[in-house]
Amino acid sequence: MLKLAALDADDLAVISAHMQDAVLKAGDLSYLKKTRKFAFVANRFVWEHGPRAEHFERRRAGLHFDRVIGVKVQNLRRDDADAVLALLSIGFEEGKAPSGAIVLDFSGGGSIRLEVECIEARLSDLGPAWATEHIPQHELG
């Protein structure tokens, strides 16, 4: 079971690699303004087995970001809690150090921008893996 923490952009890139192609429902996204947390659960593709593995798996995982001072959502359906989102990447845009923006990019051009005091994130698998028949495919160019 995977448990990772991110305190800088390099750490965040590792979490991004593990969360690439995770699928989640729009209703699973949550911004807790009082505690300055943004969190969600997703079904992540288990990339650590490699793209040529004998079998493919997904795992339920929770990801949360602390010290979030603002959230902007662009081109994502928030009116349908059952809308399925596919996470492509998580990046960081520096501001006045150590602040900046964590950007979650989704297929179809949607994104979530988290304005943060600093990078502070945690990713944890929440249970056992299950088999999936398909490896995520990406169009090039």
C-alpha cells in the first residue's frame, strides 16, 4: 500500500506520477475552507507495476492538500456529483516562495487551481487493489 507526502515540487511530481489516470466522481472533490484543506478519493491506476505488467490494477486512494487558501475550478461539471473525471497531472506554479498554485489537470481540458501557502500534500492507498483489463491510453500530439 502506497503512502506518500509532498513538501516541494519534486515530491509533488512523484505523487502526480502515481495519480496519473486516476478516475473520480465530481462529488468526491471537497474543499474544507475552515481547515484550509482540499481532498478527494479516486481510483488510481497502479503504475508502479509498469505498462508491460502481466495484469493491471487500480486502488482506491485518498489525496489531500493542506494550507489551501483558495480554489478555482475551470471547465469541470460541478452540477453533477456523478460526473466522472480523469486526472492527467498535478503540477506546481511558483509564487512568492514558498507559496504558489497546485494545478490539477483533467481530461477534456478541465482544471482545478489550488492557491496554497506552501506545498503540503499526502497520498494514501485506502484498500486492496482490484484487477482491471485496460491500461490507460494517451493520444500523442
